[in-house]
Amino acid sequence: MDIFSIISLLGGLAMFLFGMKYMGEKLEKLAGGRLEKMFEKLTSNRFLGLALGAFVTAVVQSSSATTVMLVGFVNSGLMRLAQTIPVIMGANIGTTITTWLLSLVGIEGDSIFIKLLKPTSFSPIIALIGVILIMCAKSGKKRDVGGILIGFAILMFGMTTMGNAVEPLSTNEEFAEIFVMFSNPVFGVLAGAILTAIIQSSAASIGMLQMLSTNGMVTFGSALPIILGQNIGTCITAILSSIGANKNAKRVAVVHLVFNVIGTVLFLVVFYTLDSFLHFAFVDESVTTFNIALVHTIFNLSTTLVLIPFTNLLEKLAYKIIRDKEDETEKIQLLDERLLSTPGVAIEHCRNLTIKMGQLSEKTIKMALELLSDDEYDEEKEKLVITNEGIIDSYEDKLGTYLVKLSSRSITVQDSNTVSMLLHAIGDFERISDHAVNLITTATELREKNIVFSDKAVEELKVLYSAVSDILEMTVKAFETGNLHLAEKVEPLEEVIDGMRIELKSRHVARLQKNQCTLELGFIFSDLLTNLERVADHCSNIAVCMIQLKTNSLENHEYLNMIKQSDEYFQKKFKTNSEKYALPASE
């Protein structure tokens, strides 16, 4: 094997690893935030969790990626440790799909059907289709499908290149002796674990073993412990990912490692015990790519079947290994950097946190309105409004930074629009909480100066308070559920609130002219109206962003002008709201 063969081998390995990574990224991109929703719905049952782990791993083409995702979920408080254990087991099964695809490299036969199954035959066709989709398709999803096909073609081409590069080793006795050494279970397991830990992919390291087996250099006896070691080595990615995470997240990585170590020990003990009595003839025979895929599948299936009844014991063992200190409380990291590797999941998580932010903003405004309306001032409510505003500020700062990081990732056009909408929404929800603080400042000023609005002004303000409270509740509900019909009801009510502010200002000027109100109260009244009207403006911004995201409609001002001038539904709702929130007759 000369220097050019080594260069070819390294080039093939590079293409193989790139193809696998690229294909996994595009598959995950297609799945988007649906992955998180699936995790939330299916992990309550261990067998559904098992199926979910297998499916997600088949999608992202990496058990390591799935486990890292789980570390991020647990660290963010989205999942409990117990929920992740069946998913980890399923991930080990899901990764065997890749191994079966790679086994096509070793297919032999002269029929047209068999030849078409060989990667050298179908890879160019797949690559051509992928290029056509990427260059010609208008849909982002179709281009992602093209990316998946390109990734798979590169992966298979890399496998073929590696196989051709090591072909001279098939007659090399020294290289054959290395594999004889690996027939020792301890050395074989260590070799498989170390190789996989270095490249951080069991599917990739097994693919390399399959590639070497195409030239008849690898026996079953040397391949078995290497395959088992590769399952242990793949745990290094989750272990590294758990550094800096909370203890429950670290326990996810521990469960992944313990599961594979126990499975390896049990499998080796059973196999070599049976071999000592039955003397399996196939141990010294050359292994094929299909044999490797079969052993990998049998190992993961049998380990899962044996250990799935003991998920509770695995959880207890993880708690024994990673112990809690006395009086120690777990800190949940709401936005975990690990989730950035699966942008669709991260976006869905950000959306859920933005919903919580909106709900807190709604609660905070309503408390501020209660302080303005109640005869007795509640200082505890005042403190809570200020505390909530600080929490919402923190949400905006952290979510904004995280969403900007997400926007730089490879995401679909739809996801990019969602990120943009979320950035707008968190800004509006934060400003709404600022207006809540402004409202309690007004309430405090009225209390400290011992001044009150006239009975007529109070009566009028109560109608406005009701309208503002309703528009905020409507907006948050629409955002939470994604209900566009509800979002379309926001703008007509906002227009009514705008009209109420103008009318109330006009009435207040009339009272000033009649000396029924003081100039000082006039300034306070004007600030109060401005803050309430701006809360409604921010609600309008959120609702319009939602509608534009779903319908790809016009720019904000153009859209608002259009519906106000020609939309019959808008006119109908505006009339209904005008009647519902009619101000009492002026004096």
C-alpha cells in the first residue's frame, strides 16, 4: 500500500464522514420542530419511547446525535431522566439502519437487479437526481430532499473509494496479523471503542469495518468484539456533550454508557461460553458486510430486549454514579446550546418559551390594571409586577441571543421566518411588560399624591381597561395555539382602542376647560391612555406577524392599510367591538 493509496483512503474517509453528516443535517432539517413534539407525546410509554428513539435515530442517522439531543432536553427541563432511557435503547436499534445501507457495498452478483443495488451503480443516479432538485426545485423541502440524496451519494462514493484504497492490503500478511490480535475480546473491544471515540460515530466506524471486510481480511472472531466496542465508543459524544450540563443531563450520558457496557459484557459472556462448548466453525471464516450488519442488529436488539424491563434499575444506577449533594437543587438551563445542533427542535423550544413569556406579560398587565382599579392598594402586587418585568427582560435577552445564533444555522425558509417572527414577538412582549411597570408608576403616583380621577373618568377608564385586557388575552391565546382566525380579531379591536384613546383625551380636555379636572391629573391621565394604547399596538404587531408568517402577505403597513380599507371581516368585527366597548355618554 503506497502513499497514493493512503491519500485515497483518507479522501474516501473524508467524503464518507461528510456525506453522513450532511445527509443527517438535511434529514433533521426536514423533520424540523416535529421532533420535539414527538418526544413530548411518545415518551410517556417505554415501548413508544423505544420506537421513537429508533425512528429519530434513523432520521438523523446518528445514535450519538439523538443522545446529545436528549442531554439537551433533560438539561432544559423538557424531559425527565426516566423518559430518556427507552429512547436511548431505541437509538441503538435505529443506528443499525445505516449499517444495513452501508452493507450494500459488499453485494455480489451478475444479474441486472443485483448490479443496480451496488453503490457504484445507483450512487451516480441518486447524485444526479439530488443535483437536479437542488438546482431546479423552488420548494425548500424539495431542495432538502436533494441534499439528502447528495449526502447519501457522497457517503457511498466515499465507502467505495476507501474499499478500493485498501484492496492491496488483502494480500498483506502483517495487516492480517493485526486482525488476528483483535480476535482477543479485550483488544477487539478496546480497538472498536477507541476508533469510534475518535471519529464520534459508530455508524462511520462500522462502515469502515465493512469496507475492510469486502476484501476478505476480517474474520468473524475479530469483527465481533470490534463491533461491540464500537457501541461503547459512540457514547463519548454524549459524555463530552454533558460537560457543563446539570446532573440529570450527565445521567443521560451515563445511562447510554452503562447500557452499552452491560450489553457488551453479557453478549461476550454468552457468545464465548457457547463457543467453548459448541466450537462455532464460522468464527475463523471471513465476515461479509451483511454479517457485520446482522451482528450489529442482533447485539442491539438482544441487549434492548434483555434490559428494557430494568429501566428503573438503570435510572437508579445512574443516580448512584452521579450523586446529588445534600440540599443541592438542580438548575435548569432553559436554552441549551446542545439543541442548536437540531435547529428545528430548538426553534420549537424557543416558541414554547416565548409563549410562557407572553403569558407572564398578560398576567403582569392584568395585575397592573387591578392596582389602578382597586380601592385598596396592594404593595405585594406592585412588587410582583416589577419582579415579573425583570424576568421578562431576562427572557428577551436570552431568547434574542439564542434566536440570533439559530438564524445563522442551516434552516429552512419557513424556520427562518419563524425565527424572525419570534424575535419580533419577544420584543413586543417585553415592551408590554414595560408598560405594566409604567401603569403601576401611575398608580403609585395617584396613591402618594392622594389624588383621584373624577367618577366619570373612572367609569370611562374601566371600559378601556376591559378592552386592553381582552386584546392581550386574545393575542396571547392566538400566539399559543397558532390560531390565525383569532389573530385576525386583534386588529379590529386595536382600532377600537385607538379611537377610545382619542375620544377619552377629547373628553378630558373638555373637563379641564370646565375646571372639573386639574392640570396635574391631566398629565397623568394622558400618560395612562398612551401606555394602554401602546399595549394594544404591540398586540397588533404580534398578530400581524403571525398572519404574515402563515400567509406570506404584505409588509406590515401595507397589510394593515389593505384590511382596514377593503376587508369586510375587519369592518364587521370593528363594528361589533365598537358596540361592545362603547364608552358611557359624555356629560
